[in-house]
Amino acid sequence: MKKIKVDLVTRVEGHGNIYIEIYKNKFKSIKFEIPEGPRLFETLVVNKNPEEVLNIVCRICAICNVSHRYSAIRALEKIGNIKVPHEIILLRDLAHYGEMLESHALHLFFLALPDFLGFPDAVNMAQKFPDLVQIGLRIKKFGNFLMEKILGRMMHGENMVIGGFGRYLTAEELMDIKKEAEQLLPEAIKSWEITRDLHYTTFGEESMLFVCLKPPTDEYGFWGDEILISNGEEYLVEKFYSLIEEKIIPHSSAKHAYYQNRPYMVGALARMSLLGERLHNASAEAFKKSYSLSWIRNPLYNNLAQAIEIIFSLEKVISTVDELLKKTPLEETLITYQKFNGKAVGSVEAPRGTLFHYYEFKNKKCVKANLIIPTAQNYASIEQHLKICACNIIKKFGVKEDELIDESEKIIRAYDPCISCSCHIVRIS
Amino acid sequence: MEKKLKVGFYEFTGCAGDLLTIVHNEDYLLKIWNSIEIVSFRLATSKRNEKTNLDIAFIEGSITSEEQIEELKKIREKSKILVALGTCASFGGLQSMYSHAGDFLTRFNSVYPHKFTILKPLESKPLENYVKIDYFIPGCPIDFKLFLFNFIRLLRNLPVELPSYPVCLECKWQENNCLLLKRIPCLGPLTRAGCTARCPTNNLPCVGCFGPYEDLNISSWLKISQENNISFKELEKKIRLFWGIKAKEILDQLKNKK
């Protein structure tokens, strides 16, 4: 029995390792192991009031802190029966686009592209593609700038609260945001072209099951109260949440999620495949020039889908600022709620896929919480594709360790399981 | 030329927000990079050299498994100076909120009701529960300017220096209206400064994410809270949010004064 162990020091909520077992030159098994230290967030929010729940849950992840906060706010406002004006949603979305830009730029330019262009990391890539790395840095910086301005801090900013914001942006701040987005847009289009022309290894013929939120209007977007599935089904978020089967896997501290016993994929690729037709302007053009049927069979196209979402987010920043400027200065609204009882699911699209926050409240105190994160939903799909890929390689080239390791890492990184850092050590036993 | 100090950046259980704060300040990152010899920084580079002794180790996150204790001890042994980076490493952070309750296994089993094979989990504790730490730089996440200031001090062989005043003072400098006087429970008077009073400046109460300021004026804070109908129970819950193992000392002091 030959065992290959890859200690991928990926930022998969900490660490992730791959184990490949090969018996008599035949593929036997593959495991994607997650040895992450437990924090038990579901128990930390119990007995807390709605504001404290927000203080806590954004800290689940430094990269998707806005998505966690936004999902929770959407659940809590349902429970408290709180309706917020359109301009507040616009400002929340603006912060959310910031997170998409920061997260996608970090993943695409610094973690994924070096794999495809044949460099060990972004620093080495910069020697041959200095412009590409510069664009990546500027988009990431702009995403962080948006979150810092709107939420009060680059990460874990507290300014987005139930009912609105503690402080609103001034017209001047909004103009600064728009100016930078306009400058970045042509650069983002250039980087999409580079991403489109990369070589994407083909996989098996099986098509993937995609899941994403259906935006309430007929536009492309990152939140909604209904779920779209690539098999044609549609559900209310609460219904789909109850249909997700969470399986506990001994080799992972993250649960694996299945739908009807099938692995499914969430994230940019799922959103683009299900909602791409709804895009406008430059992002629509990029989508038309990139989309092909291979997308539904190949998770590596998630990188290209992210490149298009960067264009989309920049375009939305510009149009959202225009809309907000008409309403600026925004008036401070103080939300008071008397009753806070009941249960609800709040959901947004995090950069790496659909995020579900479930809460139950009694007398303004949280009594139960459950969170289903994108990476938990993607695990089963990751393992499935690792297996397909390993079988293909062994069939074609025999047991070639380097090839197995490189391709496995490429797949895992394509899913963008939190930020996967490009470094790793390999141990073979 | 002067010899560059050997520095390692490590991460245990947390959200990676502290190391990410460093990585996200791209205007300074290259200068930091060039001023030291990086021995380990797995969030940013594949280069590492586990055997080298370190001049400085920066560690983010709290300790939540037996395996991490061993790893932490190894880093301590080879490091001249060990700095706890962020509130989790310094006090235990959010995940140490119930470290006083002794119900870890019950809570653990409620989230993971199955055999856990890949690590031996423990109640979350800060670094100082297992090794000697030389300095801490708190924050959830850390403030980059405060980090940079102290990073430069350490390079010059000077000790870490944290603001010796609470968030309340930073808040006054910004000429904000006091939230306590509006009956909003704000931890500004008890929390160490360093964040430029970000939350109160946005009209939101300080949640205490930088941990306690040691020379706090407890009696005065209690008095204002009582005058404004903020209950002790409410305050206790707020204090426990971020202060991990430090919450107990402060709460004991508060109870004595009450």
C-alpha cells in the first residue's frame, strides 16, 4: 500500500491535508482532512441578545466577516419583523461588494493564478506578470477600503447593525469610492481576459449540481430568500435549509453537506452558471465570451467565474454609489423593537458560496443557532473531484506523485476553501 | 550590514484576522518583509525553516487542542521573544467566553456529537496558560498602526509599548458624545485604547475587543452605569464576550466594589 500525504497548509478555516491511498498501483481512497481547532460558535451565541450575536458571528472568519454579519442581520430582522429602507440595503450591498472584491482578488491573483501560470507564488509571478499582480493588489486594497469606510474597520467592523448603520457615508466618501471603481474596471476586464485564456484540464463527463440564492429582482446579485438548483428545482431558503443533510465525518472538524445524497457546489461558478444570463454591460459580455458547457463539469472554472464577478462587483459599486448619492445625506434611523421571538434562516452569498445562519429567539435572547458555511457544502464535491482526478491520472500516467499532488491542490484551491495559501510541504510515507 | 532578525509568524485557533491585517497592508508589507528574515509565515509564503532559532515569534489564535500545546512549546523553546498577537492569543478571545463554566465537553458534544479522530480538543485558552509570553498586542483584530509601531520597537530591541489609557480617552479626543450617558452599555472606560475608538465614533458602543486596561477606574464606571440603569448582569455578559480568562479578575474587582 502506498500512501501519499499532502500537508496542504491551505487556509481552509485553518489547515487541510490530503491523503491519497494507492493499492497495487490502483486508486484506493482519498481523504480531504480538516484538523481545525474547534471554537463552538453555535454555543457562544446562546443567551445573547441580537446585537451581541452580531458582535460574535462576524468573527467566524476574517475574510467573509461581512457575509456572516449580513446573513445574521437578515435572519434577525426576519425574527424581529424589522423592515429597512432600500437605501440601507444598498449600503449593505456596497460593503458586501467590497468583501467580494477583496476575497476574489486575494484568491484569484495570489493563490490560483500562480498555479496556472506555472509559478510557485505571486512574488515569483510578479517578475513576469508585474501588471497582473499590481491589478490584483489594487482590487484587493479597494475591497478593503470599501469595508473600512462603510463598516468602520477592514474586518470585524461593527457599523452594520440591525435596522441600519451607526454612521452613514458622506457624499464625498461615496464619490471617492466611485472614482476608484471606475479606474479599476478596465484593469479588471484585462485580467479576466488572461484568466479566460488559461488552460483548464478536463475532468469526467459527470455534470455538477449547482446551488445558489435567487436574487429577488431579475438581476444578478448576492442575496435572496429563495434557492435555485441546477436541476431546475426552486425552494424557499427555509425549506432548502431543512433539506440539507449534514453528515459528520471523522476526519474533518467541518461537517459535509449533501442534497438528496448528492454532493453539490456553491460559489462563483454555481452563481455564474445559474444566473449568468441576468448580467448586464461588461460583465455580461465577459460571461458570453467565457461560458461553455464544460463549466458544469469542471470546478476549475470557478476561477474564471470569480474574474467575471470582479467585473460585476465593480460595475455594481459604480451604479450603487449613483443611487445612494441621490439619497445622501441618509438620515439616522433608530430601530427599537419590543418583541423578539421566533426562528428564521438568513442567507447571503459569501464569496465562496451560499451561507445559512439559523437562529431561534425567546424574549430577545438567542436559544439556538446553527450555521451552514459554504466550505462545508463544497467538501463532498471537493472529495468527489479529487477522486475523479486521481483515477484519471493513475489511469493515464500511472502513479505519478508530483502530478497527483499538483492537480489535487489545484482542485482544492479552485473551490477557494477560505483563503488557501499557496504553500505546502509534502510528506510521503 | 547589520544582521537581520529571524522572525516567525504562527497561527493557532482563530479567524486569521490578525495575520491578515498585516498581509492586507500591502503598502508596508514589502518593507516589513525586507527588514527581517522570515522563518515562517504560512499565510503568505511557502518558505519555511522549522529548525532555525527565532529572535521573535508572533503568534495569533488561542490554544484548543493537545497538539497545539506541543507545537506552541516548540516555538517557545526556539524563540528569544514571544509575542501574543491579537485578543485570542492574549486572553483567549471569543472562544474562551465560557472557560469559567467548566462545561466544555457538553458544549463540544452538542456541536460535534461523534468520535473526533483528528485532534484532541481542549477548552480554548490563551498562550500564557501554557508558556511564558514576553509581550502581547491585543485587538480583534489588531490595529495595524499599533502593530507596526511595536514591530519597529522590537527590531530596535525595545519593549512593546501599549497605550496606557482606555478607549474612553481616545473617544474624548474625537469629541464624540458619550454613549453611557445615553444608557447604552459601552465598555470604552474599561477597554485598552489602540483602535482610535472606532465603534463609539460610529455611534456604537465599545464591545471591548482590545481587552481590559489594567488601571481602570471601576468605581466611577459602576456609578455611571448604575445611574443610567445598566444592570450588572448586562455588564458581566459584555465583559465576558472578548476578555476570556481576564474577565474573572475584572468581574471580581467589580463585585467587590458593588
